[in-house]
Amino acid sequence: MVLNSAIQAAIDLTAGAAGGTACVLVGQPFDTAKVKMQTFPNLYRGLTDCAVKTYKQMGFRGFYKGTGPALLANIAENSVLFMSYGFCQKVVRKIVGLEKNATLSDLQNAAAGSFAAGFASLALCPTELVKCRLQAMHEMQMSGQITEGHKTVWSVVKSILRTDGPMGLYQGLSSTLLREVPGYFFFFGGYELARSFFLSGEKSKDELGVLPLIVSGGVGGMSLWLIVFPVDCVKSRIQVMSMSGKQTGFMKTFASIVRNEGVFALYSGLKPTMIRAFPANGALFVAYEYSRKMMMKQFDSD
């Protein structure tokens, strides 16, 4: 049975949401450390120092600051990403002259993922803005850059709308696009290439087990972050520092970091990101592939 486009899109969207949820639940503490270290590199000597100070200041819950918007961000991003991925795969098939259900090469899948990331960025930017601000709120108050902190998602959203209007929710959009579009070329490319490595005999990619999916997802996640981490660092700075009224754009923020703190400041927080990338993205793809397969089987049997 060939599913119609609407049902296929709904399946991809739902499976993407499941993957995004799994990714956050596994990787949130490391993501919190990443944002803190990117935004305030002089406050922390490394991942261990950041973890110890966070625990002393806020306890275990400090590692899960911003989990609500992180869930919203990842569910929104991955729902749109994987739904768009299916659509963009069709576009790539048409461009290269393949039949409707022909299997794409790893490179063609990477290109489809890159196109899909452009759509996902529009859903991701507002929720990630709120997440980053909540994660770095304590440091912004301690450094005196803001006088009043916000503890909830709604209070952060109200503050943004009051100060900058609805478009304020898209602060950091250009850097989000600069991160997502090239990053997801390597994300899907690394994932598909790793899955190809595990193939043997007549086995297809859809028949791979949990361990190959975890490893392939980890390879995809690490590939993404190694390529785009400096862009993500600039994005985090823009989204957090704009709380204090500093509205510099991507190039000015990038130049300021390099001039005042050196090139290596662009890689502050890389360690927790790379540690997080493997299990979090492994969980993402296991949840995505298995939930998608289950739903496809359900519709095939109806």
C-alpha cells in the first residue's frame, strides 16, 4: 500500500516529535552546560567546573533549566524537520530525475536534509531563544547585565513581546539559519553514511537494529556540531545578550568574540556538546525510526 502524501506527512511529523522528545530527555543537562559556557566562557574553566558550580548554585534542577522550551524547541524543530525531509526527498528525486519511490544516495539525502532545515529554523528560533535565556538567566543576573530575572517560559515570552514585539521572538534567526542549513547536510549525510556502513548482504537500512541506529545517530550529531559549533556560539550570545538590550548582528558579534576573547572562545562548550551529541541523537533516531515504522505498519494493515 502506498500512503498518500497527507498521511505520510503526518507520520513523519509525529515520528519527528517522538525523536525530539527523546533527544531532550537524554541530552538536556549537557545542553544547559553548553549554553552557559558559550555565553559566559570566563566564568567556567571547563565542563566539570560548570557542572559543579551549577549544582552548588541551583541544585540538580539547575541542569534542567529551560527543559520546557527545550522540549517545545526540539519537538517543533524535529516535527517540521522530518516532515519537510520527506517532502524535500521528493523534490530531490524530481531534480535528479529519479522515479517516485527510488532510493536516494547518501549525498542526495544530505541535500534533502539541508533543504528541510531551512523550514525547521522558522519553528525552532522562537523556542530556542526562550530556552537559551532561561538557561543563562542566573549568569545574566549575577553579572549585573539584567536587574530582574525570569523563571518561567511565559514571563520570558511576555518580556520579549513587551520589549521587542512579535518579531523579537526571531532574534538570532539569521545565525540559526546559518547553523541549521549547512549543519543538517552533515547531520543527515553522516547518519545515512554510517547506516550504509552497517549494511551487509541483502539487508536494507530499514532492517537495522537499535545499536546501529544509535551509532549512526551519534555520528550524524557529532558531524553537525563539529562543523557548525562556532555559528551556534554566536547564536547563543545574540539570543542571551539581547536581554540586556545589546542588539548586535551576527558579523558584529562574531568579530567582537574573536577580537576580545580569541578564536577559541567560539568553541567554549564544545566538550559537553560532543558528549551530548552521541546519546541524544542516537535516542532521536531510534525513537524516530521505530515510531515511524510502527505507524507505517499500522496504516499498511488497515
